[in-house]
Amino acid sequence: MTNFPADSLIIIRGRGRVSALGLEPAPAVANSSFTAHASGPPVAALPAAAEAALSALRRSHSAYRPLDRTVLLALLTARQATTEANWYPQADRLRPQDDRQQPHPDNLHPQGDRQRPQADSLHPQPATLLPHTDSQHPQADSYVPQGDSLQPHTDSLLPQAATPSLAVSIGSSRGATGRLEQFHHEFLTEGTVPVAASPLTTLGNVASWVAYDAGTTGGAALSHSSTCSSAFQALGNALAWLRAGMAQRFLAGGTEAPLTAFTLAQMQALGIYSLFSASEFPCRPGAGKPSTFVLGEGAAIFALEKVSRVALAAEQARHPTTPLLCLEAVGFGFEAIGSKTGLSPDGQHFQTAMREALRQAGTAPASVDAVVLHSPGTPAGDAAERRALQAVFGENQPDLVSNKWRIGHTLGASAALSLDFACQILTSQHWPAPPFPTDLTPVPTRPIRRVLINAAGFGGNAASALVSVV
């Protein structure tokens, strides 16, 4: 990426998030949000209210019932972002019909007689932002597609001009984890695979359903997977498209629902999983040994818009007390090392990503007031990131913060949730102090006007984003 044109900015018009902390920005009270997974280890799963919202979303449309949890998390947070951005001002938006021509979910069963949907019915068509809710439908997490249940009613289509030039860019490290494991299990036990198995588990399935739900028909729908920096890959792409004038608006972020027994076993096999119980704040970034990695689930999506400085000045004159947040840059780094799960001791990829973000924004390290760390609670990873910070910032270190001790490591969604946390810091000038010994900064030491956010993943990739108050 080149330096951003001086006559325009990328503004965050809206944000949506869901995590172990729920649907709202992080509460100030630092209670443990971790629970024990059925297979034993602590995890950061959705609380009851967020789970209910996700279940209601699944029930709201026949086309949504077979979707993977990862996709639904993205839909839920994208709706939050577009609502906050006020991109859908019409109060009378069309709602989907009541599915009277669709199979009732009570008749859908993973082991039942599956009718094969037509291939054309697997392609998303424009749907609505305001679905009805049928409380008689049970939760459909175990349903698989049958009949024409992926084909929405054509009379529920949104107006074609609802969202001008809206594009979508979503990152996910693993995509449709639960559905893929389910389909594979059924193949091993029954020897059959439903027609919808492939379209429901491809990575592009994530962004295309977000675009579908948003009602866009003219913008790109891009999905990204680059391990734990996937969300910043998506946001960096959105930033580049907006700068180039290839889109007017973007929904961009990350989503992940990895809390399956198989995925947890993979993390435990690496020897990094926390041995602390769920009630003991088991994820402890910056605390040193032992390793305290804990897996979480969640998503965060941002409504981004390119705005000229002239238009922005006029807007600020009309609303002088409304804070505006600018996504200034997303920089990337890579280091070619032999281990696909390790990193260099001095975090070369972190250094490259941070310097590139600063270069794009045309600002100096001293202008950064706080850093939301990647810091997953692994001693080697945490230490490498600290050495990279020392190399970039020298003795003038920004305040160091993390949200993983509250929401765990959400893999491909982690960077997006960290960016949402950074936005919350910029608007509240506050963060909670960790209740365990750590090198994290307990309270802000200065006014927070610009925050840098780090992310890194297996394979030697890293990414850093800059967000600031305009």
C-alpha cells in the first residue's frame, strides 16, 4: 500500500462485535468470562444473551438454518455495524415470508432422508436486514440443508438501490469449522455427503452470506484466511479498495467459531493450552510462564467509508461532540522461518508490520499512545512481541493493553476484536486492569488519541493496524 491521500480518510461508521463478553463493548467490571468446555479445558464461549441472539438469527430465515456458526457470528455483527452506521434508514424494509413453502425445522434431522437441493438454490440472493422471528422453531445448530431450504423467497428481496457500492471483506482462519466436522463425521459413519456440504464449508461462504444479508448486489464479497491475522488481511484489502475508489463502503472484519472438541485437541497438542481453571482468568497475556493460551469464539465487523476532509469538516461542524474514528493504516510483515508454529525471538514480522503501518499513516512511533497486543499468553510469543516493540518504539514505550485475558484467542477474529477494543479505548479513555501479575499497563498513563493493534499467526505472518480519533 502507498501513503493515504491527504484529501480523504477512511472513517469507521459503525462497529459490531460478539464475544465471551456479549454483544456490547467490553464492560468495565473485570469478571471472568471463561467457562469449561464439555471436553474439559477452559474456553471463552458466548454468554446466554448473545447465544439467544444467534439462535434467533438462525431461526429468522430458512436459508440461515444450515449455516455454520462462524457465518452466523459474522451476520450478527455485520447487522450491528450497519445499524450503527445508519446505512439502512428505511423503517419499512421488507421482511422474509413465513417459510410456509419450506420444510419445517422439526422435520430436519442430520440422520434423516436428505433431499438434494438444486445447485441454483445454494447461491445467496439479496435478503433482508430485519427478519421476523418465529419463536416456535427450536435452535437449529445441528440441522443440515434439505429440500429447498437454502432457497429464500424471491418476494423478500431488498430494493436494488438499498446499499450503493457496498463491498464485503471477511477474514476467518478456519471458516465453517463445525459444519465441516459434522459433514465429515456423517461421511465416515454413513458413507454419504449432502449436496450442500461443499458450498456451506468453502471459505467464500462467509463473505457471500454477509453480502447477502446486507442486501448488496453490486459489490465484491471477499473472504480471507491467513491464520490469526486473517481479519487484518480483510481490513487491509478493504482499505486498499476504498483508497482506490473501487468501492464507496465496506463491511470488513473477522469471525471464528472454533470451540469444537477436535479444534481444542489441536491446540492442546501444541502444548500451549492454559492449565488454569475457567474461574482463575486462565488466559494471561504478558504474565510469563507457564503458557496460558485459551481458545475463544466471536466476531467483529466494521462499517468503513471513504470521506473527503472537506465533507468531514462539515460533518464535524454539524456534530462537534460526536467522536469520529479513522482507520489510518494496515501494515503487513512476514518472516520466513523453518517452524510454521514459531517466530523469531525478536519478532521480525511484528517489526515490519508496525513500521509499515506507521509509514502508511505518515506518522512517527512517538504518536502512538497505546498498543493492543497480539500477546496470546504464550511465553515465547509474548516475549518476541515485546522485543519487537522495543525495536520500534525504543524507550518511549506506549501503554500496553490486551483483551485476550477477557475473551481468549479467537483465531481469525482476534485482530478484529482487538480493533474494536482499541475503538472502545479511544472513546472511553479507559480499560480494566488485569487481576494477575503482568506487564500490561493497568490504567492509561496519557490521553489516548492513536492506538496501534498487532496480530500474528502461524506461518510467519503479522499485521498491524492504526486507528485514531479524528
